[in-house]
Amino acid sequence: MTTASTENQIAAWERYAEAKRRADRTLRFEDGADAIRAWKEFANVFLPEDRQLPLDAPRHTVAIFPMHKTRMSGDLSRRGHRE
């Protein structure tokens, strides 16, 4: 594993800090997303290549829970109503 130079660490931090300040100032969603990406780039400077954070959001961001895992048995026939 190679460690990023101090200059690279500082540059990554400065990119994040500027993106965060911009997001805080504008409160725009796009600026917030840019700040998240900059944070991940900064964090990745310190992580081994196989543990780095993905820079882009996953394509599917919705979790689907199987019904049998979220309700008590017997609730399915009564649509979740308790007696």
C-alpha cells in the first residue's frame, strides 16, 4: 500500500473544504452532492485501494424488504392489523 504525499492529502482536503463551504452557502442539492464526492475523494487518500469508497452513488438507492421479514407471522392475512 502506498500512502499519498502530504501535498496530495492537503489538496484533497482543500477541495473538500471548498465544496463544503459552497454547499453550506448555497444549500443547493448539486453542491451538497459535490461536497459528498469531495469528502469521499479525501477519505480515499487514506484508504487502501481495495477499501476505497465509491465516488458515484449506487444505481439503486432504494432498499426492498421482503414482507415475511418485516411483519410477524399471521399478520399477512390480516394486512398487519392486530386484534
